[in-house]
Amino acid sequence: MSAGPLVASGVGILLLVATAYVLIGGTLATTEVMVEAQSNLATYQEAKMRTAIEIQNTTIADPTLYVEVMNTGSEPVVEISSIDVYLQSGGVPVYIPYKDGVNHWDRVSIAPDEVHPGELDPGETLNLSVTYQEEINPTWVQIVTPNGVSSSAYIPR
């Protein structure tokens, strides 16, 4: 009997084992990524459930709107500059970016800001100013945290 069929069978078996190893390794890596993604999603959703904000007061001094936002949840809002601000003017929503362009908003103060300076901790109030163009006549404001929790209020004139 010749050695050719034995060598070919041995190489075939080695290729099958290598293919199985690659497939099992890929499956395990994919499973690990999925478990990590599910864990991160659960953590994110838990933080979102603990986040709550409430607009306490709005004061308008054309062309600036002052808004007091209180953290009524149990989760701190860490990235203040990632907060989104929207105004409604004549039925049209207007996005107001942080410190950028003619229409912009800026942090005035956080009170009391003793535990984690620069972060909106539970029980603290963020006072922000929204500067807008004169042709915008805001009637409503919405504040949205980086994790998607929002609060809105009508602006009394």
C-alpha cells in the first residue's frame, strides 16, 4: 500500500481540525462580544432610569433666555457640554448648540456645586443661558441630557 492516501488523509484530518478550531474560536469571540454588549446596554438603561431632570424656572431677557434645571434623579449628569437645548419659535424647533455660533447656550452656574465640581449631581440646579437671534421668539424650551432624558417647559412672556 502506498503512503500517498495516508498522507492525504492525515492532511485532510488536520485541515478539518484547524477549520473546527477557527469556527469554534470565532463563535466564542462573537458570544463574548454579544455578552459584553448586553451588559453595557443594561448598565446604560439602568443609568437612564435613575436620571431625571426638571426645569424649575425660565427667565427671558431678549435675546437671552435663562433656564434653571434641577437634577431630580439619583444619577449625576457628568458631561454638561453634551446637553442639548431646543427652542420652539413659531411652531418650528430650533437646536441650540453649546458655545458655538450665533445661537448658543452656556453654563452660568451650578448650585450648590460642592460634591463633584462641574457636574450636575442629584439635588443640584444648573443655571444656563441661551443666547438666540432677535428673530427667534421662543415659546418653549427643551433640555436633553447626554443619555436621552429630557424636560421641557413653556416660556412665560
